[in-house]
Amino acid sequence: MNVERVCIVGLGLMGGSLALALRPSLTHLAIVDNNPKTLPAAHELADLATADLAEGVKDVDLVILATPVRAILKLLAQLPAIRPDGCLVMDLGSTKAEICRAMAQLPPVFAAIGGHPMCGKEMAGFANAEPGLFAGETFVLCENGRTAPRIKTAAHEIIRQIGANPLELPPQTHDEMVAAISHLPYLVSAALMQTAAAQGSDRLWQVSASGFRDTTRLAGSDPQMLLDILLTNRTAVIDQIDKLQGQIIKIKQLLLWGSDAELGDWLAETWRQHKNYQNVKRKI
Amino acid sequence: MNVERVCIVGLGLMGGSLALALRPSLTHLAIVDNNPKTLPAAHELADLATADLAEGVKDVDLVILATPVRAILKLLAQLPAIRPDGCLVMDLGSTKAEICRAMAQLPPVFAAIGGHPMCGKEMAGFANAEPGLFAGETFVLCENGRTAPRIKTAAHEIIRQIGANPLELPPQTHDEMVAAISHLPYLVSAALMQTAAAQGSDRLWQVSASGFRDTTRLAGSDPQMLLDILLTNRTAVIDQIDKLQGQIIKIKQLLLWGSDAELGDWLAETWRQHKNYQNVKRKI
């Protein structure tokens, strides 16, 4: 790689998986993490492991911010003072509009691009990291006022190396899309969990099977990550909630007043939509 | 087994899996299915394969009804005329109150019990059947006015043989529980699918990842099966929809007017509920 000296900030599921995937091709890997429990793993993996951002980003070509979104915003604000000479910056945050706005505020000596690998697990942390996490998955890139060609080249090279598929999107478009296919599914999963738990007995869990398990899987997502996501994508998320509420009301009306045929048509239409989604997904 | 002559009506995922699991221990297996595409597989598996109910249930000890719920109700109404001597009857239908009411109307020469194996896949049909489908899963049994000891014994023997765990529940309790852990998850999955499809472009599916895939998996469930479920469990399902709507409204209020701490508390509480559900499930 052209970029051989990299600092990854945040050794969680995403940063950790990226560190594992990139490690063989780097001459210098620094890891910044302020969790004392994570530091032993960081020391084993990296040339330099530290809780000090200034120490970690010293003399690297590229800084990859892999913390929850609001921490990324704070880190971006700190970079100009500790790297007055500038560097390449990329992030892996789950929402992109606020981060790209902050990137655009960096001094011109920086080159920055927003990134979001569209993969994950509900199990957070480096313990669940794996170098193959990104293979075959979509990796969104978001340009902003600081996206010089050299950071685009570096980002595409990293994406190629981890086997992901790059997709360039405007930050706002990205945030609206993930509100629909990621943040709303989380909230619905959480609402299902809360609804069942409110009437819950261990016997209810005993009767529950794989359908309940899968629809509530996202309810086990990291609360801190979700808080940052929801707070930085509030408008798009509320818009999706309104759309979902419309669908729920429609279902209730069909159950209350619809004919058997009308309800049947709605069920068949849902089935066709799911089939179409699967077909498109298979072709990608 | 004491019960050695069995007729399974409906060679779908459930009936087919049960036929595969029980086949080795039966001296006579009859399969009734009116789908011409299924009959070749039925002929291969069974001693007798037919589309004619009267032919299939002739001279068997036990009839297992494994069709969608409303078809089970019709089949139960036909049994007295074609088996005036009576027999043992069990079903695998997804809702139990209406079926158990119909079972209680059978002449006293019948002995009947409601059954519902709490497992499945979103892929319907015999092509997806497997003899191990029930192993380790909960199998609900519902007594009714015709549940004589001899059908209870037969049902428990079958459950033991397929490696499932029996759980006796009153039909109404069963229906309320599955409304919460199965029918509501389906509807929520369908609502998510409809919401995303309404704004859908292939690019939206490209960005979607495993979270969307898992939360919408149930949207691919068999529409005919779902129609019968919803029509025979309407009251409990609407009650669950109301509860879910309450949760969605609460989330929206938190996003609109809640403090960061309040939203964070709700996310953490959701996470704890999911963890508790997983822990209980693991111990079962």
C-alpha cells in the first residue's frame, strides 16, 4: 500500500477487524484506545498501543477513527492541534452528515473522507473482531469539503485490500438510507423486545423460537453506539418511524375491517417484496 | 411406538419433517396432500400417498393434521363422516383456540389433542423439510374436551421420538403467547419490508446488511399460512399491535423531547432485556 503508517483509534468490532485485516500490509500500526481491558490485545497487534491520541497519531500517514459517532466528532476537533502538519483521515462511523461537516472544518492541510462499512454483528468489541468481516460487503464513502484525491486513493486501496465493495454516496443520502435499513430495524427490534419483556415470563421465552430470536437480534446492539447514531440522525430516523407507523396502522385496519382477500393480498405483496429484495441482494 | 399406523395430512415443512422423523418407527404411513407437485415425494416416503382424505385416514390409529389452520378446521369437520369408528387426532396448526374448539365438537369416539411445534423456517414446503427440525425445540400441547389419556400418551411418545420438549398450555394462553413472540414479530418484519420497499431502490438493498436481512426474514413467510394465523388469532394479535404502538410512540417521544440520558437509559434497558432473554433461553 502507498499508505504504510496507520493509526486506528478505537479497537472495537470495526476498528479491531480493520486492524486485523490491514496488519500484514502495514510497516507501522498504532492503536489508540482508552479502555484498559483492550490494551493488552492492542499491544500484541500493534507497533504502538496507547490511550494517548497525540502519541498514537504521531508520524502516521493515515488516521482511521473507529469509535462511536460522537467520539469521532470530538477526535476530529482535537486533530488540528496535535497534527498541525495534517494527515489523511478516514472514519468508520455509523452516520455521516455530522462527521463530514466536521471533516470539512479541518484545516486544508488535512485530507479526509467519511467511511461506513455496511456490516457488523450485534456483539460489539475486539473479542468479536475478525479480519474477514468486510469481505464482499458494501463500504460507503462520503466526500466532503476536505476530500482531496490522495485520501480517496488511500480509502479505495484499503477497501480493495479488505475485499469490500466501495459505494460513494452524499452524506445526507447515506444517513437517510441507513435510517431505513439499519436504524429503523434496530428500533423495531427494540420495540418488539420491550413489548415482549413487558408481559414477559420465562415461559414466554420458552415458547419463543427462531423468528423471535432473529427479529430481536438487533435489540442486543451496543447501547452507546446506538445512542450516538440516534442523536446524530434524529430527523431521518423520526421520518422512518412515521412511515413505519403508517404501515402498522394499515395492518391494524386490515385486521379490524379488511376482507380476507384484502388481508391476503397484503400478505402476498409483502412476500413478493421480500423475494425481490432477496433477488436483488443475491445479484450484487 | 404404540401408534404404528399414522396418516399425516399436508406434506409441507412441518408435516414433511414429521413424516421424515417418524417414518422409521411406523409400520404404515399414509400421506394426504392435494398438491400434485408434492405427490411424487409423498409416494416415495409413504406406504400410501393420496389426495383423498377418506382413503388416507382409512385403518390408521392416528391422524396428524399438518395444513394451515383454516384447512385443519375443515378437515376436522370431515372426519366424523369418514371415520365413524373414530381415531386419534393431533394437529400441528399455528393457532390453537379455534382448533381445540373444533376438536371438542368431535364425537366421543375420537380422542384429540392440539399440537404446535415451536420451530420453523421462513421457507415453506416439503423441499425444506428435515427430520431434525423438532430436536431440542418446544412442542406445545393443548388439551380440549376430547383429550382422552390415549391421545396424550401418543402425543408424548411422538414428541419424545422427535427429540422435542413438551409443554402443556391452555389453547387461549398459547394463542396469546404466540401473538407476542411469533405473530407480532411477523407483522413488524412485514411492516419494515413494506416501509423500505415503498422508498426502495436497488441501491437501498445494496447498502442493507445483516441487520435488515434478519429483521425482515419473517416477511418471506408463507402468505397462506399467515392469513390463516391472523384470521384465527385476530384479537390477541391486535392487542399486541396496540402494545407495540405504545412502544413506538415512546421511542418517538424520547427522540423528540427526551434528554440524551433518558434515551441512553432506554437503550441500556433494551440491551438488558435482550441479555436476560438470551440467558433464559440458553438455560432451557
